[in-house]
Amino acid sequence: MGFFIDPCLIRALFALCILSIIFATSSSSAAAAGAKTRHFKWEVEYMHWSPDGLESVVMGINGQFPGPTIRARAGDTVHVELTNKLHTEGVVIHWHGIRQIGTPWADGTASISQCAINPGETFVYRFKVDRAGTYFYHGHYGMQRSAGLYGSLIVDVAEGEKEPFHYDGEFNILLSDWWHKSSHEQEVDLSSNPMRWIGEPQTLLINGRGQFNCSLAARFSSSSAARECRLRGNEQYAPHILRVQPNKTYRLRIASSTALASSTWFTTLFRSWPLGQKIGIGMLIKTGHAVDSFWRKHKLVVVEADGNYLRPVSVDNIDIYSGESYSVLFTTNQDPSNNYWLSINVRGREPKTPPGLTILNYRPTSASRLPNSPPPVSPRWDDYGSSKAFSNKILALTGTPKPPTTSDRRIVLLNTQNFIDGHTKWAINNVSLVLPPTPYLGSIRFGLSNVFDQKRPPDNFKHDYDVMRPAPNQNTTSGNGVYVLRFNTTIDVILQNANALRANVSEIHPWHLHGHDFWILGYGEGKFTESDVQKFNLKNPPYRNTAVIFPYGWTALRFVADNPGVWATATSSPICIWGWESFSRKAFDA
Amino acid sequence: MGFFIDPCLIRALFALCILSIIFATSSSSAAAAGAKTRHFKWEVEYMHWSPDGLESVVMGINGQFPGPTIRARAGDTVHVELTNKLHTEGVVIHWHGIRQIGTPWADGTASISQCAINPGETFVYRFKVDRAGTYFYHGHYGMQRSAGLYGSLIVDVAEGEKEPFHYDGEFNILLSDWWHKSSHEQEVDLSSNPMRWIGEPQTLLINGRGQFNCSLAARFSSSSAARECRLRGNEQYAPHILRVQPNKTYRLRIASSTALASSTWFTTLFRSWPLGQKIGIGMLIKTGHAVDSFWRKHKLVVVEADGNYLRPVSVDNIDIYSGESYSVLFTTNQDPSNNYWLSINVRGREPKTPPGLTILNYRPTSASRLPNSPPPVSPRWDDYGSSKAFSNKILALTGTPKPPTTSDRRIVLLNTQNFIDGHTKWAINNVSLVLPPTPYLGSIRFGLSNVFDQKRPPDNFKHDYDVMRPAPNQNTTSGNGVYVLRFNTTIDVILQNANALRANVSEIHPWHLHGHDFWILGYGEGKFTESDVQKFNLKNPPYRNTAVIFPYGWTALRFVADNPGVWATATSSPICIWGWESFSRKAFDA
């Protein structure tokens, strides 16, 4: 008989290590001038809820859906004591966009930074929010994000500091998508052989609220089937109304937690959005009226993305992909006797989901007075030209750190859809990630060599691979190796899109990096070539944690591997550790 | 801030301990003469399945539902290498009726004998099946039994040995109940405030097969709504036909895994069936025809219960409660040109679920030829007189070990239904069990005193409690203390039924003890009194692991605490350890 190592052992040792470091961290952070520790005590459990009027089961925190908003100031320490009140499921929470500098164990990625918190257990996430910005948090285990485990995390500037723009008030908008099929059943569907596609979401949610089988704008619809929503306003699915005073400037903080998180397609470092799946629901946000193009006058000035200031840019609408966040300013300079739509449409996928709607309510006009013309109309879902134009407008504010002018290493990551034994999987450079039960961070910290593949994943794909066509052999293999990066080196990552399984299909797809931001040096068409380096924007590339790849295109990122840890990243791709050796040596040598 | 102990640590230490003992055990068991080790490699995962014609998600093992049957001989070692292929849920498997002598860590009870096996992990269950009999296994975590995690475990007599009865062939029948609502949603319903009752099961399953929305016996129904099942015979929900030759004697092994396992009501020592819930679905089994009372001629001779031989008793039908098993012999002495029904009806609850049916097929008659008259009719669901009469007929075969004539300690366990903060709970002696995340077995083995209540639960309830009426105060508290029993002492347990929350409601309810069998010394009406001791049957009480309590009645059990460990038992009641001190001391002193 074989010998079965119990991962609990490793987990325990690791937990010990984490605890001791957490305590060390807490004392040092308490010393930061003016900074506070923000304490939260959360219980995660399933509950009945009606996100869109149809009662379902959602994953809530302290009886709320979405979870409570965390609000802190830059420099504060966030201390979340999370108790798992689920019956049989583990849980973790990832603090999306928080770089966890020096606290890789608090990143909240199951099998990467920690073991899932088991039922009945309590785990403390304690980390510093070092930088003002618009963030959010969400479950990072199985499909728990799809089940509704998410909420907002807003970091204000430190006391006495100022944002580089003015506003009189603000709103916080967290976007998500909702399926009526339970996340458990979605998970079984997606991991079936053959895969059963779960279809498009039934409803788009704004702050956890949407309307299914009725519309706020039914009266403007030519369809006789459109039913007006009858809302008293206190229902769980009544829209979150944005109440404004005329002639003021407001900051709209928007983050997108749209889902499709399947552990089948679960991934790491540069985790794709949706989780390991290449389909991101893009959203187009507008406010105003359709008929008189009023929204053109409600100009949106984009000033922040993923916690980094942008060169202010005025647009009519924004595209936001899963995992991204933006701050936009708008001025309430319209007729105050009217109300206005804020509408959300699906981008990049043929929309079978009605727009998400809420209302910009000019006080003292009644909030129940609907806008007097239809909601804004979105460009065609596949109008990638306008999406690319928007992405190219997003540039860093002067003063943002610039990227190093050269890199030490380039990793090209080819995104493909494949099969393993009939199961549909996503692969990176032809390897589909299967996470090991023992977290990488602990395995590496304690030098356990039998927990994951010791062979490093490839830095590139076959040079003759045709990204414009389905692969001749669509089968792939699984693995869980790790990219090891040297501490303080500069890494270029080229995200290379390709044709999916079917001919003439290539999908828009956002990627997210944990523990770091990266500069987006550029987007390109077709296969990336050496000459594309010349086109890199080294002057004012946006500094972000999430980037999109367009169909049949590539996106070039650069980052400095300066935060020791193991960090989640790409679709079915291996994970990354850098400086870990030196970090752990330091820990022992000290 | 508080200090949060990580249960993983304990788990790891515990795992180490278990591993070392397992290896010691395996070498010793291998030495047993003629005995074999039966190896099984199992993967647990959710899959699409149609247990009753309606596609649902079930928890399967190696792609099978119910799980594979384990077949071994007395004295063999069963070695199950269980890999958890679920995405976010832990899993354990309890080997119901196997006493786990010397292997308390293999009992498969989450939070009691082990931590749940986490996703991706493999755990080895290795234990000796010391005694021939009809057993089964099932999930023992949350509502995973309701999700379909169960299968048969049959132990034949050791090579060269004989059963004390003759038969020519045998059939194995595992009974269960099926809801169309997912077990996850049932769990949320049951733990809601106020509780949402999940209602009666949609279908009764025989070997995982039932028929919903159609009936094998529709042609005999007077209802025009009855629809004949159109089956080719290879569907997942086609009945499991029992094919017999005329004039032979068959052994029918029957076990009941009917469900309702809610961790809300999760329990320990003498775990109740359904898990911590006081509602057991009793089953009445008959074979034959209704019209000509043919089943009267297919006499059922009961010869085994829960792995113990019985004084053979001839009956027309048997009552079987969740957690029980029986072997019955029947002789195929009927007209061989006909086929016969085997029918299962709900007992003890007003039946809203149609009977479960299958066919006794006399070869060479075609199996597709339906019996020529309707299925047997069950007595009224609340005809407790006939149920009690059946239970009183179940007596031990001469030669079965007799109970000690006196006991060293008596524990009276009052079963009540209560509220905690509006949640419906079951309580024992007014304490409702909440399992600690760290398993008792490890906590006690390593002397951890902060993991569960160190205060012992009460051995009795208030003497003036009126079991015939709802409690004046229906609120209760939770706890997780432990009954500590001295090694080799004789314990009497009086299971005292009472009125449930509503007036004039008291329900039938089976209890199961882990790690031991007990003698059922008697059943009585009303509140147990000292004088009832005189009525105890010390001559030939049946030796079993599961016993029923009847409405407003009591059941008296006696057992010898001779198997060191921590063992699951009653509804919301604490657990039991005995001899543990001496056991662990021995382990350390050796």
C-alpha cells in the first residue's frame, strides 16, 4: 500500500507560521501614524434571498447580500474575523486589488495562499490597505462567487490627504450576474462530460439587485410581453436608486464581480475572470436617456482604475470587465425635474440577458417618477472597435510610477480551450491547472516537494501554433507547476488569445494578477511578435491589476516581482512565486 | 484581540496519531488466519442522475449511484482509499453497523472521529469486519446522505463457517428516500429561521431506483391520473427486478438508509435517524398480491437484524426504520406463471409518498409481465399497534451473548423538539448539540480542553417534565459536552420520547449507536419509571445497533462500554467516550 500524506499536517504547520507572522504584522502596522485597525466579525452562510424577484439561495455575510462594505483609509489595517457557518463547504475570501504587500497568506485564495476555512472554523484575515481606491472582495473557492459571496471594499485617502479631483458626493456600484440554477448545480453541469453549458445569466445585478420577468422600463418597450415591475421599494430586488442634488459632482465607484467561477476551470496567478474561464461579461455603463441622447450630456470622466489614478478622460459610457474597477465623475447638470437611467448591458457576448437598470434621481423630484424616455441603447455586443477605443483611452495620471524600460524575462501565455478525457478545460501553453489540495504557499515555505509538479511550466508555446484556427489536437493535459520569478526582476507577460474550440470563435477575456499591479503596455491583433515590443507604451501605460484580451489579440503586461509570495493568476495555468527563497531564508536567518 | 486556535493544527497532530495506529493495525490484521484485505479505491463526486425519472444531481461513488457494494468475509480487513472529488465540500463515510473494534478513527463521523476529508484529499478507511451480517455505509456530514451518498456492505461468514439457516440465493435491497429539492437547498430550508419544512420525499427508492409521476401498478389504480411507467429496463430508474427460480429459498438482505440528515440537527452518541432528527421514515415491506393476499403465502422469516442472528420468526411484512437492517428468508412456493410485487410503504408518518415497488420475477416467466393484481396494501401509517407487535417479535437467537444482569449506570435521554433563537432544534435533556470543528477523538486524545464543553451533560431530565404535553418553555440551549463512560462498565440508556412542539404530536424515531451493539431490553408507554426495570427482557433481548422509540413511549437499552473511542449517538446530545483515559494511558505507558 502507498503512504498517504495528510495535507492537514502541512496545513497545521503552515497555520502556525501564519499566525506568528500575523501577530508580528499587527504590532508593526499599529505603529503607522494615524492609521487604524478596522475590525469586522463576519459569518458566512447560505440564506434565502430574492436578488431579482425570484427566491433563490445566496451566500451571504452576516445575513446580508451582497456582503457588508468595508470602508477604510489608506494605511489602515483591515482585520476580518471570518467564521464559516456553512454546513459542509470550506470558504475563503479574496480581497481583489489589495496587493497584500508582505502578507501573502491573507490573499484568500484556496489551495494557493491558504487551506479553505472549514465549517465551524474561524480565520482572521489581517492586511494593510496601503492605497486609496475602489476594490471589492469575493469568494475564491469553487463557484462561491457565483453563489453571491462578494462585497465592496473602499479605501479613502489617508487622513489629511486629498484625491487629485473634486467631488461632492459618491456612490458605490458593485455589478454582478445571477443565474437561477444554483451554483452547486452549475458546478456539476460545467464539470460534466461532456460539459453542459450553463447559458447566459438570467439577470444583471447592481448592488445585488436586479429585476427578472419584469422591467423598470417596460412602458418604453414595444414588446407586449414586457411587464412593469411593481415595487414598493423595500424589496430585496428593488433597484438601488442614486439620489443626487442638481449641479453637483459625484464620484461613481464601479466594480465588476461578474461570475462564472468553476473549479473545473479554476486557475492561479493571473487568474482569469471569470475564474479560469475565458468568458468575461463585459458591461457597458451609461446614464441618461436614449431618445434625446441625454446621456451624452451626463459625461462620465474616468479618473481611477483598480486603485490607480488615471489621466482624466471624458466618455459617454464605460466598458468594465469582470475584476475591474473604475471611478467616474459626473456632474448633475441636467433638467432636475427629470430622472435618468443608469443602464448596464452585456458586452462581448451575444446578450440574452436584459439590461440592468437603476435610476439617477434628481432631488427633490420623486424617485418613483420614471425617466420620460427609454434607457440608453448599447452598441452591438460585438462592436469590439468601440471597446478597444475605450481601453486605449485608459492611461495613467502623470506622476504614476513608470514601468522599467526593459524586462528581465518574458512569459507568453497562450489561452486555449481544450479537452481532457472529454471534459472541457481551459489551458495555458497547453497545460490545464488542477490545484493541489495543499496550498502552494505552505508547500513552498516548508520545502514540500511532493505536493505539486516541480517541473516549471513553459514560458512560451509552440512557435507554429496558429492562434487564428482551432488546434489540430484539442486534447491537453493537466498540471500544477509554478513559475518561479526572481525577486525584484521585471517580468513581461504576453497574454495571447486564440481561437476557441469552434472555428471563428475567439472571446474577450479579462485576466487578473494577485499581489501586484502591472502596466498594460499595449494591445495588439493576431499573434504577438518581437517587433510588437516597439509599440509598447512606456510613457503613460495604465497601472492595474486586471486586463482584458480581445478576440484573436494579445495584451502585453509588465510588472516587477517585488512582493514575495505565491500569487494566483491565469486560466488553468501555473502559479508564480518570486523572492520566496530569499524571503524564507530571511525568516530563518533572522 | 482574541487568539484563534487553528483546528488544522489539532487535525494534523491527530492525523499523525491515526496514521501510526493504522499501520500498526494493518500489520496485525493481516496476520488473521484466512482473512483477506479487500481494497477499494473510491472517488466521491456529484453527478447528474435520474433516481426516479427526473434528472437531479446525486452524490455518487466512482460514477455509481448508490455507491459500490462492499462484499467481504468475517475477519477480513476493508481498505477504502477515498478521494474527495467534490469542489468545495468535505466528505466522510460512516460504516453503519461495523463496530470498529480498536479502530475508532475509522468510524467516519465528521467532528467526532475525524475531520472531514477536504476536496482533493485522500483518506484511507481501514477496519476489520469482524462479524457476518447485512450492513451499509453512508455519508455522515451535513446532508450528504440525503444527497445519495450510501451503499451496501455485506459481510459473509468466514471461510468454512456456516450461517445458521439455509438459502439458495440472495438479494440485497437498500432502501432510501428521495427529494427533488437539492440537499443543499433542503439544508438551507431546515436551518432557516423560522424553519421551512422540506415536506415528505417525492419517491421511495429501492437500490437507488424509484418511479416519480408514473407507477408500475398504474393499471390497478382507480385514479385516472395514474400513468403507467414506460420503461425499457435499462433506465437509471427502472426497478431492480428480483429474479427467482420456483421452489427455492432466498435470503433478502434489507437495509434502510432513509434520510433527513441536517447538520442543524446533527447529533452524536446514539445518533438519531434521521440524523439528529426525530422523524424516521419507517418502511413496511411486503411481497405478493393485494387481492388474493398472496403475500400471506410468501411468508417472510426474519433471521438477522443489524448483523445479529434472530430467533427465526415468520411474518407477513416487516417494519424497518432508518438505520436498521434485516435478513429475511422466503420460499418461492407460489404459482410460477405469475410475478409478484415487492412493495414499500411509509410508516409512522402520514404517507404523501407513493409506495416503492419492484417485482419478484419467477423464471422463466418474463420479467416484463406485471403481477395480475394490485400491490399489497399497507396497514394505516399510524397503526402503531402492529409496529410494536413486530418489534416485540424480534428476539435473539439462542446462543447470542446475553446482557449483564445489572448495570453500573443509567442514562435517561429525553427527546424534545425545541427552539434556539427561533431555529427549530432537537434536544436531549434540554441540550441541543452543536458539533465543534475539531473532532472529539483528537481533542480528547491530545487533552485539548478548549475545544468542547468540559462540563458533562446530564444523566437525566427534570423529574417533573411532562412527556405527554408540549414543554411550557420550548426554548433550549446548545452544547457539546461528552458523556464519559468507564471502560468495561455496563450502561443502561433509556430513550424517552415526549410530545413534540405541537400538542398531541409525538413521533416514531429510530436511534443508532456507534462502536457498539446494545440489547433492547424493552419498550414501554409513557414516562419510564423505576418499576419498569422489572419488565426488562434479560433472557433473549435482540442485540442491535439501532432501536426505535414509539410515540410517547420509551425504549430501554443496555450495552457494555468495551470499545474505547468517541462514538456518535443521540439527537443533539453529547457524545460518549469510555475507557479512553486508560486507553491513552496505555498507549503512552507502553
